[in-house]
Amino acid sequence: MGHPILEVIFNQKLDCHQFSLLSRYYRVDMSTISESSSDPGGRTPVRGDSLVSVAYAQIRERILSGRLAPGERVTVRPLSDELDLSPTPIRTALTALERQGLLEARDHRGFFVPELGAEDFEEIYELREVLEGVASRHAALSASRIELGAKLRNLLAAQKTAIQDQAIDRYGDLDVDFHREIWHASGRSRLASVADNLFGQMRVGNNISAHVPGRPEASLNEHVEIIEAIESGDASRAENAVREHIRSASQALLGSITSDNSVEKAASLD
């Protein structure tokens, strides 16, 4: 079929909720792709303006750490005063964070930290399974799969160190980097861009599941299977390994929260 998004939709038979969410991220990406990109570490989606990058990184850290709590309104002036930056880079950073799913815009009310519950994460991880399954299949067929495997092994080693150091935030960032490498190695630029727009909410999910006892260690073992499948060039094995990995992560996450709980309550696991 040639078009990766259509391939996902028609081959995977998404239900109406999955189609709606995927379409939302596809539209967001197509309208903003010229304005945002990733740095080599995969964490700053703003190109050029260093003040915007600083604002983005600082506000992002406040969201992931819980200093900006789920449901909290995020306004320009207090952040401008706190970060000693003018309102312009703050506004640009807030817009970038909204595109990444770490903030949501409400009509005439500004930006708020999302309150994500079990149903939200179930939907997000279902989409991840579809998108990353397709990406891993193509990555395993890539001529650069051995080079990709080496990059993934380096990230795996760094994740092990982060777990040993009990550096959960670093572990979570490295986990996203691991998956980003696969997205972008797939050779499907639109698919990778859509997956990138799930990044923020994926990172919030990681922040919760990383505190489930035994989950980080299990995740590393699953990453080994993914790497070996990609390096072997076995597309079906790679896709299955990624799908099973994301299912396991989803089960760990959903097991730590209920449909009535928000991320704020689940974060008490920390």
C-alpha cells in the first residue's frame, strides 16, 4: 500500500476509538512537523531557539516530577517569573508540550496538565502496539539493522546502570530513546512522527510503570529479545517481541491504577 498510516489502519483493523486517537496525532504531526524535531537524546522537540529549549526542558521536568500536578492549570506569567524568561519562549514551550501530550489546551482557559486514567492509557498503549509493531518489522528488514542493534545495546546498558543507581527518571528517558531508535530506523518517517507525538503520554506511563516492583528488570529482558530479533532480520519475531513487550508494560501500568484513579494517585507509588 505504501502509506504507513493507511497500512496501520487497514492491516490492524482499528476500532473507532483507536482510529480517532491515531487520526488526532496524525493531524497534529502534519500541522507541526516543520516546527519540531528531536535532539540526539530525544528529549527536546524544539529546533533553534535555545530559550524555548530551556523553557521546554524546565516545564517538562515539572510535569514529570509531579511539581505540576495532574489537573493543574499552567499559566505563562508564573513560569516566566520563576524561570526568568520572557513570555514568548514560555508560550512556545507550552505549545510544544501540548503537541507532545504533556499538556492539554482547553478553550478559553489555557493549558492544563492532563489527568490520565486507566482508559486513556489502555488506548495509548493499544496504539503503541500497532505503531511500534509495524516499525519494528521494517527495522528488522533494514540494511542498517546491525548498526541499530548496537545502538539499542548501548541504551540497554545505560538502562541497567540507571536501574542500579535507582535513577528512575533517567531510566524512563532512556526507555523512550530505545523505542525512538526503532521508530526512526523503520524508514517510515510519517509513522515515526506519529509515534513521536505519543511521546509525552508514553513518558508519563513509563513514570508510573517504572515503580511497579520488578517491571524495569522485566522490561530489560524484553528489550534483549527485541534486539536479537531485529539483528537476526526476522521481521515477524521482531514485531511479536515488541507487541508482547508493550502488552506487558500496559498490564503493569493498568494493574497499578484503576479506571477511577488519575496519574496523581498512581504516582503515590513513588
